[in-house]
Amino acid sequence: MRSRHGNLMESGAYWLLYVVSVSGALLHWRLGNEEMAVVCAAAAVSGAVLIGRRRRDLPAHR
């Protein structure tokens, strides 16, 4: 059960990273800070990749 709780926390953290970085990218783009918008967009992409990756050790994927 502890492993499942850890996986849920990890997934929640990746979703939080994704939502905050997308918001930050849009905000920085609108304010004219394109460099920081690109950094936030890269963080959003990495968050999406981490959310979408499959874990072979989870019972739902067996």
C-alpha cells in the first residue's frame, strides 16, 4: 500500500508541475518575457512526458 501512495503522490506532483508551468509560460509570454516563457514551456513538456510514462511495476499495467 505504501508504494501505491507514493505513486499517487508522484503523479500528483507531475500534474502540479505541468499546470503551473503551462500557466507560467502563458503569463510570461503575455508579459513579453519570451525567454522565461520558453523555460516554462520546456518544464510543461517534461511534466507531460513524466505524466504519460508507463510504469511496468504497477498492478494496473499487468
